[in-house]
Amino acid sequence: MSDRKWRTWEVLGLIFVLAAGNLLHFVYDWSGQSPVVGVLAAVNESTWEHMKLLFFPVFLFTAAQFCMGERDGLLAARAVSVTAGLALIPTLYYTYTGIWGDHTLWADAAIFYLSAAVTFWLDDLLHRQRRLWKMGCQVAGLVWLWVLAFLFVWWTFSPPHIALFRDPLAGLYGIP
């Protein structure tokens, strides 16, 4: 696949993730707090649930891209890049709230946008380097993406009782 075509996929992916992630922030409440919707959407204001807003749109876009035949190095690069984007969310959130002592909506949104942009920038970089194209890397990428999907679902219903999973507004964990 040409680099130009790949970059088109990256831009489309970023747009999809930003739109879907913003929508998924509200869908759980709009659904009357349906546990089925809570599988993909944020069920509270915890940092972990905000990480879902990045992961599931990336996961779904990756599945669509794969089904449309775009496979060269896709799974390994996407697994690495989404992991980096996910790591950026709590890193930036806890850093800035630790410095300021509180959070602001605009900074939280900026972290999500930046994390999504970094995800697709790193994905593009890894794809162009062609280092992760071997079948073993693709299998590892596929397994890691499914492990993350499983953990996001599992920890929505049965989260560990640590700060990452605690809703700062209600003090609850996971689906109430």
C-alpha cells in the first residue's frame, strides 16, 4: 500500500476516533445506563473509563480497516500505537492535576485529542518503518488488542479498587 493511501487511512481513523470518543462519553447515560452500552461507552468519570473512549473507537476502526483488506503491518503497529495513546491519558491527567491540584474540562478534552493524535502519528511512523510487518508481530498485535478489549470490558464490571478506576465524582468503581 502506498504511503499516501496509508496516511488517508490514518486521517480517517483520527477523525472517526475523535467523533466516536466524544459521543461515547455520553451514550451510557443516554441509554438509561444500559450495561450493554457500558461495554463500549464510559460508565463514569474515572480515568480508566476515559481511556475506553480512545480504545474502543481505535479497536473498531482497526477491525473495519482489516476487513477492508488493509493489513500490511496493521495489527502490530496499531497495538503499539494505541497502547502509547492509552498510556498518555493517565500520565498527562495525573501530571497536570498533580501540579494544578484540580482538573479542567478543556484540559481533559485536550488530553483525549492529543492521545488520539499521538496514536495515529505513531501508527503512521511504525507503518512506514516496516519493522513490525512479520507474521509473529501481527499475531502478537492481534492478541494484545484482544487482551486490551477483554480488560476494558472486564474492568467495567469488576474494576480493581485503585485510583485509576475510581469515579472522582461519585467515589464508585465501574458500573454502579
